[in-house]
Amino acid sequence: MTLPLKPLQIPSFPSNLDHGFFTRQGGNSTGLFSTLNVGLSKGDYRETVVANREKIARYFQQPLTSLCFAEQVHGNTALFIDKPYDFKTPPKADALITNVQGLIMGVQTADCVPILLYDPTAPLVAALHGGWKGALSGIIENTITLMLQQGAKRMSITALIGPSIAQESYEVDEDFYRNFVIKNHAWSTFFKQGNKKEKFFFDLEGFVKQKLTDQRLKTVLTLAQDTYKNANLFFSCRRSFHTGEPTFGNQASCIMIRP
């Protein structure tokens, strides 16, 4: 018997929208994928993942075909979606945007930052994969630009930052550090000294939040949940690597304009 879905949510959400930062609980998967794994490429049974996705779609009172995930490639491409597509052949992108009622924009993560964006007046919604590569190369800026092109207003957009790896759990090397400070030395503030001289702890969530704040949006909110330290609620790529597990699942973060 599976548990009911209880996604994390932001209070006082607009009545014409629905959203959820889903945890790893409430699905059908077993073992390392226990239980609400939505990733098809990690080694879980396809039929089980599809059943998990269908459960999320039902949470929004929509069919499975309305749940849209991209093939995330850690890039900076944002796509506008106006109709469902075959989940077996998803587009390659790291952000999906829509103004279509009942179409669920989804993002998969397991330490990277899931970002949900919305302008309830347009209305427009977006789900964005905020990994370090995409955040560094412009996925946040590109997504907001596309939202503006589709009719959103900058000062009407709210950004929600979901569960991701916290700074104290994210140690990186000097080459990683240089990727950031070469582009902007001020970004060194998102790093603090690691356990060794050539190591640093990176504040990915803080970096993403600053990028969103720089866009002069209406509001930027964060759940401040560490995926690495909370194995009961979240999948974590880095935790699985550190514990010697061969694979890991993905949790979903989704947003929709109500029909």
C-alpha cells in the first residue's frame, strides 16, 4: 500500500494555479528508487516510473499525457509548450513554459535546484532545472526572457526555489570554483573554504537565488530544504555517490494553470 502524495507547497498560492515540490514518498518504486521516482534513465522499471508519473498527474486531476518533463541536458534552453507530447521522445531542454490550462510543467532533480516560476495575471507558468552548469550559462535569464516574450510582466513573476543540496553538503574542487570566478569575481562569495586547501563548499541555492533576484522579479521564495541530508524525503545524487550506491532516483517539481 503506497502513501498518499504530500508535496511541499508555498502558502497563499494564486487560486488559478496549482503546484507541488514532490518528495520521494508516495510512489510505487522499490529499493534505491523507493518510492516516487520519476526518472526513466536511472535503471528503474519503466512501467513503475510511468505509474509514479501517472499518480502525480492525478494529483493535479489531469491525465498522464498532460504531465510534461523535458530531457534535461544541463544546458540553457527554455521551450514554450502549447500541447502535450509523447513522454518517450521529450524535447531536450532545461526549462518548460506554458500558458495552456491543465498542462503540467515538470522538472526532475536529485540535488540540483528545481525552480517554479509563475505570472498569475498572464497567466504563465514554468518549471526550470537549476543545475550549476545551466545556472552559470544562462538558463534562468533565458527562461524569464521567454516568459516575457509570451506575455508575462517582470514585476508579476514569482520564483519558487525547491529542495536542493545545501552549501555544507556540496564540496567542490578548485577547477569548479574557477568556472565561476573567471566569469564574475563577485561570485566568489558563494564559496567558502572546504576541508582541504584546494576544496570549497558551493552555495548553489544561494547562487540561483541571486540570479533570480538580479532579474527584478516580484518575489523570490525558497523552501530551504537540503536534499543531501534528508534521505527520508529526497533523492540525492551526491549522497548516493558517497554511500557507494550505483544509482538514484529523481523527485518531481511541478506547476500548472488550473482548467
